[in-house]
Amino acid sequence: EKTEEKTEEKTEEKTEEKTEEKTEEKTEEKTEEKTEEKTEEKTEEKTEEKTEEKTEEKTEEKTEEKTEEKTEEKIEEKTETAENTESGEQKPQEFKTVPKYSIMYRGRSNEELHREDLQKVCGGLIGRAGRVDHKQPTYIIAAEIIKTICAVTVIENENYIKFKKFNV
């Protein structure tokens, strides 16, 4: 009986040790798996964030480059036209289609110059380069006469509609 008890005790001890070892191994494996999963998730998130940041930076750079190019082109065009007007040489602007224009006349405290007179003068200067269209003109020639002062400007129709006669 004693030997049986001893053997039983030994087997119990062995089984307990084995179960303890197994549980320890399992917990170690689980913790390792969890840490691996967490590190993988973190690296994936970081790589996704980096790629998103890079794409955003690239798109921002491209848009900035495009806007810079457009502004440079506009500045070059303006300097060319300014140089042409300073030197006294004016190159006629070439249009793909005949531009349409309308004359907007405002007279205040003026009895000498009338709308018809202004239309004849402007029409004579423009000639066949443009066509009169009061419904949808490409350009608007705004002439404002206050007493003896005449202010004349040419406005693209898009801007005139956009600002709705604001300060014009």
C-alpha cells in the first residue's frame, strides 16, 4: 500500500507538473501571439498612415506646382502686354471666334454725351473685330460719365456676372 501510495503521489506530482508546464507554455504562446498581432497591426497602421501622408503631400505639391505655373503664365502674359503698351506697339489679340460685346452706359450730371454717341465711337474703334450682343456678350464695355469725367473699362462677362455690378 505504501508503494502504491508513493507511486500515486509521484504520478500525481508528475501530472501536476506536466499540466503546469503545459499551461505555462500555452500562456506564453498566447502572449507571444498577441504581441505579434499587436506589432503587426501597429506596423500596418503606420505604413498606411505614411502612404496616406505621402500621397497627400504629392497631391498638394502637384496642385501647388500647377497653380504656380498658371500664375507664372499669367504674369508673363501681363508683362508682355504691358511691354507692348509701353513701347507703343499694340498687337491685336487673335480670337478663335469673333468676340461679342455690349456697351453699358451710365451718365450722371451730363447732358452733352449720349448713349448713341458713345456706341458710335466704340463701334468705330472695334470695327469688324467684334459683334454686338446684348444678351450674352463675351466682353462688356462699361462707360461711366460723371459731369466732365469719363471712365471706360472692358470687363469679361464672367466677372461682371460674378460680382453683379459691384464697384463697376
